Amino acid sequence: MIQVKPRLDRDARREAILDVAQDVFLEQGFAAASMSEIANRLGGSKGTLYNYFKSKDELFEAYVQRRCVVNLDEIYGMDHAGEAVDETLARVGRVYLRRVLSDDNLRHFRLIVAEAERAPEFGRMFYEAGPLRGEQRLAEKMVEWAAKGLIRAPDPMMAAHHFLSLCQNRYFKARLCNYVPELTDAQIEAETKTAIDTFKRAYRPD
């Protein structure tokens, strides 16, 4: 009996292409990666691939955008009613450190930043869709807290930037250079607590 391979709908096919492209980009880098290799791993033709993405640049852009969405949704979920300031900062800080400083995330970060040298528009796109949008989401919460008199934050974006910098500052370069391994749960807790304590002293209400 002949088994017919199920056809993927267009959205599922697009995600499958991005999954394979991500693996190829990470293994080979952008310059060495080819549309032919991606098509071969998919088991289809380059023609099918070009039906979804007109060029390797466009495919890389879609890969970067998807990475940003994954990180934003994981780190900056703000719909937690009834949380105190400390609770929200602790939750965001823990997930931020665990996610941003993970081996997996840093592999993607190095790849994207390296490609930004050739194509600055990739760097701008990544920053605006990822780090900047994350700061904006946190800043929106800072505005809410300031309106309730829970913190003093004349510049909510600066406040958001300060908190995230306090979380990652001590380990980011060491992790980026593979100088230290992924943080333990105890290290994440310690860094988050220190960041919160410092933030509260700087932004305590009058």
C-alpha cells in the first residue's frame, strides 16, 4: 500500500522552512549557507523555497523576526494581574537572564550580530523587533507603576533599560565570550535580587 505524505498548509510549510533554515544558518553561518542546501534538507526544490522567500536575505530576515517574537513572548509577558512591583521584576529578571544568557540564545545572537556588519539593516531590524520592543513593554509597566506612585520614573524607558542592564551586566560579556558556563538557578536568583534591590533604591518614590 502506498503511503501518501501529508501536505502541510502554507503556514506550517513556512515554519518548517524556517526551522531548517535556522539549523543551516547556525551550522554554516549566513555566507556559507545556501538556498540549495536548505531546499535539500527540506526534501523539496529551490523553486518551492522561492515561493515563500524571494532571497536568502529575505529568509534570514524572517528567521531573525521569529527569534525576536519567541524571546519577547517568553520574557515580557506582562498580563499577570495582582502582581506587586517586586514580583513582576523578579519574574521578568529570572526569565530574562535564563533566556538571554542561554547557550542557545547566544548562538543566535552571535550569528545575527556578525551578519549586521555586512547588512546593517539586519542589525537595526533585530534591535527594533527584539531588545528595543522588550524595553518598551517593560517601560509600559513602569508608566503604570509611576502613575500609582509605586516608583519614581520620570523616564520610563530609561528605567526599563536600567533594570535589564542591572540584570545582565555582570555576566553578559563573559557569557558572550564563552568564558563562563550557563548560569545556575542560584546565580540567576542572586543576580535578579541584586538588580531589584538596586533598582528600588534608585527609583523609590519620593
